[in-house]
Amino acid sequence: MIVRRLRSSVSVSTVIVVLAAVTGGDFANAQGAGTAAGPAPPAQAAAPRAGGRPATPPLGEGPWELATERQRIHVTVVTQGLDHPWGMAFLPDGDMLVTERPGRLRVIRDGVLDPAPIGGLPPIRAAVIGGLLDVALHPRFAENRWLYFSYSKPDAKQDFVATTAVARGRWDGGSMLTDVEDIFVADSWYSSEIAGTNNRCCGQGPADGSYGSRIVFDADGFLYVTIGDRNWGEKAQDPSSHLGKIVRIRDDGSVPSDNPFVGKAGYKPDIYTLGHRNPLGLTIHPMTGELWSTEFGPRGGDELNRIEAGHNYGWILVTEGEHYNNEPAALGKNSVAGMQDPVLFWAPSINPGNLAFYAGAELPAWRGDMLMAAMSRTLLRVSFDAAGRPIGQERMLTELGQRLRDVRQGPDGRVYVLTDETAGAMLRIEAAR
């Protein structure tokens, strides 16, 4: 069942969609049945692992030809042999960079994964869901060779204390980064030891979760960084902390003078928005220039947000999800003065990863649609009406049974997806011929 509520606003109306169940009703009908033309996709039924989550079936070698609502697609494996890949970037020569969460930066050359990771990275705390996270190229990478990456930075004296950081290094295409330097280190050092003494509310999760860490450059060369709340949600409303924020900085880490809180007492000047839990997706809409993000809720309440300077997105005071200890949200679920409602939310959770808006020619039926990788083993496609309001959703790639972390449109107009698995892979989607 899909429930929609429309609220008029000065600009585009906000549309909130609640997925009352992940199977059955309209949503199930919108998923689209996949059919194989070539090796059959693996069966999704698998023995549950410890903790109750089904074990991931082997991916197989592909290719697969699958039906979606709007067109048939051809899915191929670019490479396997990746361990929990998290982010990717396309190089000017057609090669690709991929991060692995355990702390390795890899390159795919002419479609082949180089067996040797790129060296020169700083110490990384690879624990729980922390590690080496996103990667992005400087807008003038071809000239200056600056490569940016986000990671979980351990304290030099106590490596179990960590924060979110962004570093850059120069890369000439060889085996090492040079001139590596941190340009941003979040003021959010945290650990399980601290979590045991800070009287957090609401039964929140482990301190090595919720790092955020998506990074993206806009058309003016400013860098946006998502920072999770590290499961200390109270800090998301604290303007003197980076926890639960999106920041905006220059390419050297300095603060733009037009940031919304520059000069405001008690606020860190690099904060762009606040009130986030764990924003694991971030992208610039290629047609509108708008900044969009996806965000984990607690039990339910995962969000899609249009990010606007200076806005407060509500966490931990407002959520469409349920706190782990069943406490009610302090200010309710939505329509709270001073708080920005999501464009979409999902209950139960869909476990959102990164997102992209498709603007290519390879898959014309998807043009203008949002694609979102989800750890609930699906690639979600959301369509919008002429006013920019979401009007439909479709789950795709469910036949493959893989947890998905990242999705990007490549320079060739094809769609690239990373599977968030120990036996991880990069997939390529194009139109079926």
C-alpha cells in the first residue's frame, strides 16, 4: 500500500510516500518482473545468517536481460573481486576509481580491476561500517590531479576514537598518492566508551555506525560533505558539533563567506544544513543544480531530502521512524515549524545508499528519474511530474539478490552500481538491444 500526502508550498509541493509494506499492494505491482536472457539470476531464497538476515546468494557472472516498467535493460558485471565497495569516480581517460570500505583504493583500467591497491592513504579505522568511504575528483582534475576521499579517521593515540574526515592527494595514474593532506576533520571525535557515558536517549546504535561521508562538488567548485550522527542523535541539533550535519567548504577546506551560518554565534561556520541522522547519499541534480540527499532513519523513516541552505531536517526531534526503545519522537513525525519534511520517506526501511538523477541518452525512458541504491537488495527508480513531485516508484535488480551501496551515471550514459558485499562487484546497466 502506498499512502501519499500533498502539501502546497511556495515552490515545489512536498510529497511524502509511506511504503506500508515492501511486498503486496501497489508497490509490489510496481516492481516489475525480471526475466533472464543468458545465465539465470540466482534465486533470492537463501539460508539466513546469524542475526536473521538472509545470506547473500552468489552473484554469478551474468549478463542478465531484465524487464522493468519502462524498458528492458541489459546488466553486465564490470568487475568482481571487490570487498564492500563504497564509492566510485570516473576518470577522464575512461578508467574508474573504486573505494573498498576495509581501506583500499582501487582502479579499474580498460575494464580490468588492477590487483594492486593505490598506496599513500592515511591510517583508517575500518570497523563496523566505518572505513574508506567516498571518492571524488576535483572539477579540474585533468589539470591539478587532486583526488578527494572521505574516511573514518582514528585518533593518533586512541585508534578506537574516530571521526569523519576528508583528505585529498595528487594522483598521476600510478601506484601512489602524493601530497596527501586532510582538508576537513569533523569536530565529532567519538567512541563506544564515550557512548557508554553520555546518557543518550532512544536506544541508539553503535558509535562506529553513522559516519555519513558522501562528498560531491557543485558547479561552482564547492565541496559538500555529509556527516552522520554516529548514533548520538542529540548532537544533530547542536550547532556547535559537526555530528548530523552537511557541511560546505572550498576545495582546500576553507569556509565560503556565504555559508548560511557564517558569523552566527554558537554555529560552526562550515555547516550548510543540520538535523540529519546518517545521510549516505548525496548528489547534484544535473538538470536543476539542486542538492539532494538520502538518509537512514531508525526503525523506518528513511528519507529523500532536497537540501537547502540553512534548513533543519529534524533529527532527532522529528522522525517518521520509530526509536529503537519505542520512545516517541520528541516533536512528532512531520509538519513541525522550523523543520524540513522529507520529499519521500519509507516505512518500513528501504536502507538507502547513494542516489543519482538520470540525464543520459542510453536509457531515455528513465530520463529525469531518480535512481537509488538500497541495501534492501534493490535499485529504486522514482519518477516525477512536471512540477518536480514524485509520482511513482519501481524496484529493480531484485532478481540479483545483492545489497547495493552506490549508483552513478557514467560519462557513456550507462548506469553503474556497486554491490555492498564481501564478494562485491561493479555492475553496468544499459538498454537491451
